[in-house]
Amino acid sequence: MTWVRGFLRIIMKMFDKIAIVGVGLMGGSIGLAVKKKRLAREVVGVCRRESSRRRALRAKVADRVTLDLAEAVKGADLVIIAAPVGKIVGLAGICVKFMKKNAILTDVGSSKKRIVSSIEKLSSKKTNFVGAHPMAGSDKSGVENAQAGIFKDAVVVLTKTAGTDRRSLGRLGRFWKSLGGCVLVLSPEKHDAHASLASYLPHAVSYALSLTQDGRSVKLAAGSLKDTTRVASSDPELWKDIFLLSEGPTLKAIASFTRNLEKLKIAIKKRREKTILRFLRRAKKISDGIPGR
Amino acid sequence: MTWVRGFLRIIMKMFDKIAIVGVGLMGGSIGLAVKKKRLAREVVGVCRRESSRRRALRAKVADRVTLDLAEAVKGADLVIIAAPVGKIVGLAGICVKFMKKNAILTDVGSSKKRIVSSIEKLSSKKTNFVGAHPMAGSDKSGVENAQAGIFKDAVVVLTKTAGTDRRSLGRLGRFWKSLGGCVLVLSPEKHDAHASLASYLPHAVSYALSLTQDGRSVKLAAGSLKDTTRVASSDPELWKDIFLLSEGPTLKAIASFTRNLEKLKIAIKKRREKTILRFLRRAKKISDGIPGR
């Protein structure tokens, strides 16, 4: 009764084979979490370089790690592209050629509008693409810093468009909930608008704040400077790509922020105590209300 | 031989009597740290309200807590004004009237130029004023959140002017070192310039960033937004006063930051990949170099 056993083994796991394309901090963390929660019979990681392959194996983020994208993707029920945002669409173009019918293709990148519309044009009827963006990560990068726990209570946005397969969306939602995430379904446009305020803007501001410091001011760094500039230690290549892929919403968020800072500046200049207080109190109320504060 | 015992008891402690005027988070933390390190025979806290007095007593931040400023200050070797910045000069005016000869008066407020020049005009030859600003604190306030450990490895700026008594400066330096701080002696002007970049600017930016969020974006809050807006939960009254007392350096720091953010904005708008990368890399280098990172 081998087939019964095989069948049971498959249905007891959420997926039979998961391929993770790009095994850095994010892909590695997904691999660790999938293995910990036993959501797949097999987790295959895909790297571009032999050195990365060895690092991923040492970090034990997948059952096996290969440089052969086509082979890894073949027969997978779920393919997760966890490469830097600038490479996601190109990799998706290769994946869809080798993926089996009805398998789910997903990603973990920011900038959903650009990515989702490009991949939806690529993926034929047989492959179901659902865009995803787990709002988790770190200013650190690399598979060595991967952790199964980073998705716990993290918001995971899944994108829904006219072309999204509802069944795949549901399955992917259950997958992310199993990893500890809070799933939120949004259109790619809404995702980008919210993420530009909640993520791209804080990064842009943090980088600019860091660049404004000099050798002496950093010696006086207390909690405020340390916290506000932490994400300015994030990967410049990655953030260059995110800013350029989400150029519109990012610029809009920066403009909106600049207007607010200008208001505060004018109120300080004109010594308008009540205006300053109202500004700071409203800001504090929003900050106090951020989930997990 | 009572006088010998009394004398020994005094010389074995760094100070005989320390009065802490204002027992909130900062004053309370100093009280706890002084008691822990046994730096004084007696620590007296001063509050304005009976309810605050009871809270301070419950938090055990001083040997006794009184509403009588004159009585607390009389006979003290060291008087530390740990009230909000807007009240420091007014309180100093009262303290100097009751302090004994050669006692040290100090504070813990930001905005050193305004505070130091005002108090130096007040304090006569007999009282030695040395301005101080421990770069430690919290977005939380209140004596309940006081902790002896917040000064560990924190930079503590002491101000030095033409009128500063060198012996008092040395004693106060040893006091702060005993509480775990790294003492840095600066002119009030230099302090304000550095602190405006390292502390006032991050606070202004954090408040503006928080105010730019909306109800939906905060739902997507990941580490970047949480970290960059943490200090926007700080006390609005306190920060209104700091911004107004250090108006000049604060506005200068905001202008410098705005120019940098504008550069990034233009580079994104014009899709200048290399310029963006250079900007982010330089910022990352500064952020990575912040002490304690």
C-alpha cells in the first residue's frame, strides 16, 4: 500500500515540495520556519553561487540546496522567489517555464504593483501567481542571520487582482498564517501606498538622518539617534531597487513627510507654543497606537 | 570619637548629602543609581506635589522626599536639578539662595547654552554651577520607569565655560563616571550643535514621520516604522520646551537634514542609480559606525 502511505504523507503536509529561490535572510528564514512547522515534505533552496550554496547548507535552511533553478522548480507545489526586488521578475520568467500545472508561484518583495503586473503578464493559465510581502526583516542580511521566528505576528500582505486565482490565494494565506503571520489581502496599488508610508519613507528618512550626522554628533548618540538610524544600516543595493521600483509612492510619501516637518519648523521659528504642542501630541498619539508598541 | 566616625563616614562617600530637584524618570534614575553605588550618605528628593512625593517614595528613589525645596537644598553638597528643561533656570534661582558655600549645583537638561548662561548669571561666587546633560533617557516618563542602569555607557556632557570652577567640574565628572557614564566636556555652544544633530533632529524627524502615517499604514508597521517613530512617544511638553530653548541649532539641523532628503528625492525622481547608491552607502557607513551599534 505504498501509494496510500505516499498519499497520506502528502496530504498531512501543507505542500509536498517547496522551492525557495534565493536563500538570504528572508528565504533562509522561510526555509527554517517551514522546516520547524513541518509544512512540506521537501524544501529545496536555490542559489546562484556555490559559496552561497555552502553557506545555506551550513545554516540548515533547506533539505537540499542547488544551483539548478529548473530542476528545483520542477515538481514543486509552491515556488517562493525570495531574491532582491530587482531580480524577482526575471527569475519568475524562468520559473514559469519549468513549474508544473496548478503550482503556486509567489514572491516576498516590496513594490507590488510593478512586480505583480509584470509577473501576471508572464504566468500562463497553468501557473498561479500570488504576490506576497511579509512585513518582516532586519537591517542585517545574509542566510547566517535567518531566523524561523521573524514572521511571528508580522503582517504579511498578499495581493489580489482580477487575475488572482482565489484557491491559490487561500492556500498561500493558510501557509503564511502557519508561519505566524497576520495575513492582509490588498490590491498591489493599496499595498504600495501603505508600504510607502510604513516602510519606504522610514528607510529614506533614516538614511538621510544618518547622512546628516558628523563625527562628533555620533559620539553623543543616545537612544533616539540609534533607533532612528538603525534601518540606515540596511543593504543599499536592495533599497536603491525598492525606491526605484516604487518611485511614485515613495516620492509622494517623502513629499507628505517634508510638508509635516516644514510645519514643525515654522512653528518653532515663530515660537508658536500651542501649534508645536498640538503637532507633537498628535504625533505621539499615532506613535503610541502602532501595533506592538 | 563621634566626630571621627562622622568624618570618616563623609569622606568614604563621594558626597554627604545630595538633593535631587524633580524626581521623574531622570531624577529618579539618578537617585536609584546613587543609592546603588552608595555615593552619598543621604539622598533627598524634591517634588512639587504630594501625589508625586508618594510615587517617588514607593519607587524608593531617595532616602526621603520632600515638598520643601529650601530645606532639601540647605546643607546639600550637590544639588541636581532634574526638572523639565523649561523649569530648570527658575528652580536654580531658588536653589542658589539656600545652598551652602562651595556646594555644586548642576542640572540634566538639554539646551545647554540658554540654561548655562542664565544660571551663571544667577549663581554667585559661593555656589559652583556646572551644566550637565546625560545622553540617556527613555520615551517613557515618570518615576515608575526610573532605572539605575540607564547611565551605563551613556555619554554625559559636562559644560565648561570661562566661569566654570575646575574643581567642581572634576568632582562632577567623577560622580557621573561612578554612575557608569562616559564624561565629555564641551562648551555649551558645542554641546547644543552636536546634540541638535544627535538628539533634537531625530526627535523632530520622528514626530513628523509619525504624523505622516495614517490608520492603514500603521497596520503595516514593521521594524523600520516602529524604530523610527519610537521617540515620537516622548513627552510633548518636554520636547516643545527643548525645541524652543534650542531653537537655533534645531532649525539648523532640520535644514541640513531636509537638504539631504531632498538630494535623495531628486536622485530617485531622476532615476540616478549611482547617486542613490552613493547616498545610501555613505549613510550606511555612518549608521554602522554609531557607538554601540
